[in-house]
Amino acid sequence: MEYTERKRILFFGLPFTFTKYLIKDDMITINAGLFKTTEDDCYMYKVQDVKLTRTLAEKIVGVGTITCYTGDTTNPTLTLVHIKHSKEIKDYLLKASEEARMKRRTINTLDIGSGEMDDLDNM
């Protein structure tokens, strides 16, 4: 499955921006800009958690904002701003990220900053 969405303005939810989101089974890509364009990618298996927020104005227009918390060092949070079908896409991201982790046989780990490991490295 593949989703292509555009960032929308809150004025009637019209897509008059130059930000495009492409969500595939294995990767999330954000293309932004008109004169200077940037492309930011994140592999799906690095997505650790997904949050959907919808303000009253977003609810009226029928859009939402999805925040993806990732294990990516360059971009620890990816924000998909004012997109349609936000609930459906959030559910898809959660499912696809779990499937991608299972496929690559990776797990989420949390670095709790144990000082003992630093001592062992210095030996």
C-alpha cells in the first residue's frame, strides 16, 4: 500500500503548500520546498511510536497532524502536518512499522544511560 498526501492549509483544507508526504511499506519520505527543496526519508522499521493530534479547526476541515517518533539520528520526530485521512494513515503507520521490524528482526530498545557501561568502555 502507498499513500501520497500534501500538507494542507487550514483554510478549507486546501493543498496550497509545497510539502508532499509519500508513505510506502518500507519508507516515509517528506519532500518540501519550492525554490530550495529538501527530501527527508525514514525507514519504516525505525518508527517507534505514532501520535495523532487534531485541533478543533482541523476537525472542522477534516485533517489531522501525525507525529512519528523514530530511532533516526538525523530526524527523531517526523511530523505530517494537516493531512487528510489522518486516522487511517496513523493506523497504517503503526501496523507497517511493526511489520517492518518483524521482517528485519529488529526490536525497539531504550538507552537508559547506565553509567556502568561507560566505565567498561574506558578499561
